[in-house]
Amino acid sequence: MTTLANHGITDYRHVVRQVTDIDFDDFDYIFGMDHRNIEHLNNLRPNVESKAIIDYLGSYDPKGVLVIPDPFYSRGMQVFEKVYQHCLRCCQAFLEKNS
């Protein structure tokens, strides 16, 4: 939360939840951060006709870094900043491509 606050994001209210079958029809894209996420999402997909595209968020990284590591398992706040910047780059590139 410190990293978000450092970037002026102070009203963050997101609550973590599990992906559900209906998400694959409700959303156009579902992103994973690493190989395990993508494998898990593909295993959860209820059928191949589901609308959602499963992809790595990092596939949109202009720097070409596919995997976004979970900062929780690292030491130091600088890792959270690095992951924030990585996600921001990827989200901006995704929006530029798809807007």
C-alpha cells in the first residue's frame, strides 16, 4: 500500500477474490503475471468457447519482460516499486493497443 500511496493512489479498495467460471464470459481479458498463473487460468477455463483471452500482462511490456514477479516473496520496498512500474508500463501499452 505504501507504493500505491507514493504514487497518489490512496483510495484503493480492491478486495482479492478467486476467478470464477463466469469471469471467462464476463471479461474480455484475464491476465496472469507468471507461468503458474497462466497455467492455473487455463485449467480453470470452463470451455474453449469462453470469450476471455488469457494472457500474460507482461506480454504488453514495451521492454519485453514477460513475467512479473510477486513482490510479496522478495525483500525490500524497492521490489514493490519495480513491480508497480512494470505493471504500469504493461497496462499503459495494453490500453494504447486496445483503445
